[in-house]
Amino acid sequence: MDRIDLVPAEQLAEGNVADFPNESAAYRRARNELLAEEIKLRRQIERVAAQRRALPPGGAVTKDYSFEGEKGPVTLAGLFGDKDTLVIYSYMFGPQRKAPCPMCTSQMASWESKVDDIEQRVALAMIARSPIERLIEAKRARGWTNLKVYSDPSGDFTRDYVSGEDADVPGYTVFTRRDGTIRHFWSAEMNGASADPGQDPRGAPDLDPLWTLLDTTPEGRGADWYPKLSYR
């Protein structure tokens, strides 16, 4: 691919014509400096995404993983439907939990209304370790109708692609199917061990728009606030 010479971010920011009522020269100067950094961040996000897309083929899936869905048993291959790419979110709702993880629930809630859009491009599945009846009950309690939930009753998939110890932790995994072969493409691998001081473990970019929105505010996301299942 031919290299594209980009206009320096600072030069693009200098051409910014935004001017809001009663702002000071100091504000506009600082805001344009921030704009340059935002442009750089956008470019870095695209560089990382391009690097992800260019990964060599991942490991072939050789096990016949089986799940329990809302309409009965289904294999990993069956989760693809007519798509060549499958996104699986493994959420924290194991048998030991009284209720689903609020953080996982927040993220899934942000996808619920976008399933039709997402599935224009890829297949999408939500998987947890609790029995399927429990997953369906929790889904109905949230009023969700679009997200598809599946139980991993044996834990084989969870142990291979989420936690070798079958721990109640989240996982985000992407698989591809090319020429009849299913392969692991990419998994989120940031965790507590890679977290920066004073920050909760997080991926980049955040998949939950809640945090992206809060990052645009003066209060930010905070260091000790988390979403709840209910505020009533």
C-alpha cells in the first residue's frame, strides 16, 4: 500500500475556525493545542486498527465447541450464521453470581440497539457460564430483545479463550472462517497486569461508549464510580 503523507496535526488545528461566545484567547489557544492531540489520537487509533487487521492467521480452532442457545444447542461454527467473522463477548455471569456484572451489563446494553447494524458486517454472540435459562431470564429483565445469549455449560470454550482457570472474568474474542477453516483472529488482552497507575484496567479503545462520553467531561470517568444494574 502506498504511503500517504498526512498534513501535520498542528497545521490542521491552526486552520480550525471554531469560535464560541465569550471564550478567551487562552482558552482558544489551549483548545487548538488539544485539537492537534485529538487528531493525533485519531490517527493512532487507525494505525492500531490497521495493524490489527494485518495480523497473520491465528490458531485454527480444532475443538467442536458446543453451546446452549435460546433455540437449543449450537456449535461455534453455527454461531457464524452466514458471516465470515464472529465476535464473541464472554460476560461475567457465572453460576456463583446472584446477578450479571454491572460493567458487562453496561457494555452489552450499549450494543443492544446496534445489533442490526453490527450484524450487517459480522456475527455477534454473548456467552456466559450460567445455565441458558438464567441468561434468558436476566436478558428479559433488562428488556433486551436483540442480543443473542448462549451458555457455555461445559466451560471448554471459556477455559480455552477466556480463562484457563475458568475464572469469572470478561473476554472479547474474534474468529474468522475462511475456506472452511475457523481461526482465532484477535482477543482483548489488556488486563490488570497492564493497567497504568491510578486507572482501572481498560482496553483501547473502550468498547463501552459510556466511558468515551465521560472522558469528554470535566469530571471524567472518575476513579471509584461504576455503573449499577439499577438506580431505583
